[in-house]
Amino acid sequence: MIIENLTPTGAPALPRYLGATRYDDEIIGVGADSILIIDDSLQMITYCQALRSGSIAAIGIAAHPRRANSLHYSELLRQFATLTRTPEHDDLGRIRPSIAAIEMASEVAFRILRTGSGVSMPADVSVDRDGDLRILWEDGDRTLELVCPFEPARRSYIYYSEGDQYYVAYDLSVYRLGRLFGWLAGRSSRFPR
Amino acid sequence: MPRKDGQDRDGLSVSIEDEQLTDVHKHSFETDGHRGCQIRVSSVREIPPLDVAPDPIETDPSHALIIGIPDRTLGVEQLAATEYMAQELSRRAGPYTFPESLPQELQKPK
């Protein structure tokens, strides 16, 4: 990503910038007046959040089908937003995830985008009876499910499996996610541990 | 998935198909936004150590429990095993279509 500061950064004002990814996707940010980054006209990330998390400083989106990646990412965010408008409960339990779960899932989805490993559309985005947000990806016999608990105090994790091998990982770093999504896409035959 | 709060610690509630209890089961399983699923007992037993045990209750004499699911709150291994079993159960399950209800006089009393 190339980001050009148009005005000097001065606390507490947010820096204005205009930039593009190295694939020429347009990115516009206008600092404190508007806190949105617009990417592909679809992907909206809160500028403040991006600044705080450091995610706009050094994004290296690798050379996989990046437009599809960002569209899938945008679609995921849209599905999360839809879930926030569902009723809180039904007769079997929770059906609306917590804001904390959605924020965590959005953060992890962005990390997945950053891995450049290719974000496929999930097979399912759902909420279990405890209100945990579950995002499932499948590729043949390989499955990978991100679980973001309703309670902010509980850790999110990724469950993945192939045949009768399965594992739960709490490490949701960009590096680990890159390895897992690479494996899911078939770029590694070895079951990751 | 068994719930986190321990409500399902004894097992996951299911009902054994019984045409005389069609109305009872339809009322329980076909609610707004939900529909019943079916799975064979033999398919449950394909996932050791899972099994199905009868657990009749007043409102549903054919109530049973899928037993053998680990307590996922105990640690990461139990959590992973629970996720695996839930995944395998869902792979073996399919949507259930309730048959026409029996005439009232042939149904078991509620």
C-alpha cells in the first residue's frame, strides 16, 4: 500500500491521506472530517481503528487474486453487519453475536486478507446457541472454522480438520493464518500443527 | 455443540422417531426459523465414544441423549474433540420431514 500524507500529522488531528494499494485499488482517507477508508468502493474500515491497530501502516497484500480477496472480505463484513440487526434471542438461544465477537471476527478477517493467501468465501457464517460467531471455510475434505465467542473475556480460536485429524489453534497471527489458509487452499499437504 | 453453561453436560437432547408422537416432536423441533434434523443411531455410533441413551421425560417419552461428548470447558483437547464430534454429527445429519400426523385416536396421550 502506498499512502501519501497530504497534510502534516499533528495530534490530535488524524493525518489526511490519499493512496492506493500497489494494485492500484483506490484508497481515500480524509482524516478527522471523515473516518472512512474506501477501498474498491466496497470495503470500509474505520480509519481510527486502522490507525490504532497499525494496519494501514504496512499492509503487504500479496499477489493472489486480490480483487476477489477484497470482495470476499467486504462481503464478510456485510454479513457481520447483517447479524447485528438480528433479534437478540429466539426460543433456542442467542442469535445475535456480541459487538466484541463481530469486532474480533472483522479484525481476524482483515488479518486473513493481509496474509495474501487467498480469502475464499466462507461456506457458512452462523451464530451458535451461545452467541458465538462462527465462520466456516471448506475445501474438499479440509475445513477451517473461526470461532469468536460472545463473551469478550473468552479467547477466539480456529478449529480445523482433515479426515480424522483435527486441531484447535488460539494463535491468530497473520503468519499462522497465512499457513492455515495456504493449507486450506491446497498449497501444503501436511496437516498443520 | 453442547452449550457452554453446562446445560448439555448430560448429553445432547434428541427424540427417537415415533409416529405416535409426531405432533409432540413437530411442536418441539419446527419452530420459527428452525427445522428438525435426522440422524441414525448407527451413524452416531460411528463416532466413538458417542452413543445414544434413552432418557424419557414426561412431555416426550421418546426423548434420548447423545452421550459421550467431552466437556469442552476442560481444556483445548476436549474443545477440539467436541468441535470434531459436532462437525461429524452435522455431516451425518440431514433435514427431517415430518410425516402426516396420525388421527387423534391413534396418537399416544400427551
